Amino acid sequence: MPFARPSRAGLLRGVAVTVITATITLAAACSDEDTVDTIPPPWPTRTTTPDGPPQPPSVETTTPTFSVAGTT
């Protein structure tokens, strides 16, 4: 059985797949960013010691002072 001649649409599809694949491959090869074998930056070192767990805000227990104008 002889091979059938590929249609024009089939040839265009093959050319399109080849061009797209080559473009993606070239873009990946020319990329400055390496997303596979990158080493993350180190954690920043702690410069102070922790003061323990967070505390609730302190409540002032002072009594408010006020004066009424016109009285002695």
C-alpha cells in the first residue's frame, strides 16, 4: 500500500507545531532565569532575643483629672 500524500492542512499543522516548539525551546535556552535549580536566599539571622509570647496591651489605671471652668 503506497503512502498517501499529506494534505496541505496537515503540512501547515506540522510546520506550525515545529515553529512553536522551536520558539519555546529557544526562549527557554536564552532565558536568564533558572527556575529549576535555584537556591533560595538564606533566612535573615535574628539580631535580638525574643521577649516571650505576645502580651495583651497594658491598661492604665489612672483616674482622669478634669476641672470645671469658673469654679474655685
